Amino acid sequence: MAEGTIKKLTDKGFGFIKTDGAKDLFFHSKALQGVSFDELHEGQKVTFTEGRSDKGPCAENVRPV
């Protein structure tokens, strides 16, 4: 599993994870494991697996570290 930091959260139930790569990864609240969206905060470290959606790369199985 890869690690990253939550860069931005929205009030619509999705956010972005800053990774070591050049691009930030999108994630939806449905991709969370063991935590609710309301428990997350910007700057929090998370683990995830990189997946693919119809709009491009995304983070799946997102869990706080």
C-alpha cells in the first residue's frame, strides 16, 4: 500500500491525496476503510491503493495511518 497526505477535503464527500508522484489522487468517501469521512482532516497521513476510475487515477481502500 502507498502512503500519502490528505491535501484537500470538500463538503461534497470527496478529497485529494498528495503523493510522492507529480499528481494528487482523487478519492471519494466510498473508498474509505475503517473511518468515516467526517473523521478525516487535511494534513492527515493515509495509506491507499491506486486504482482507476472512468475519469482517471484515484485512491481506493483509503485508511488513516
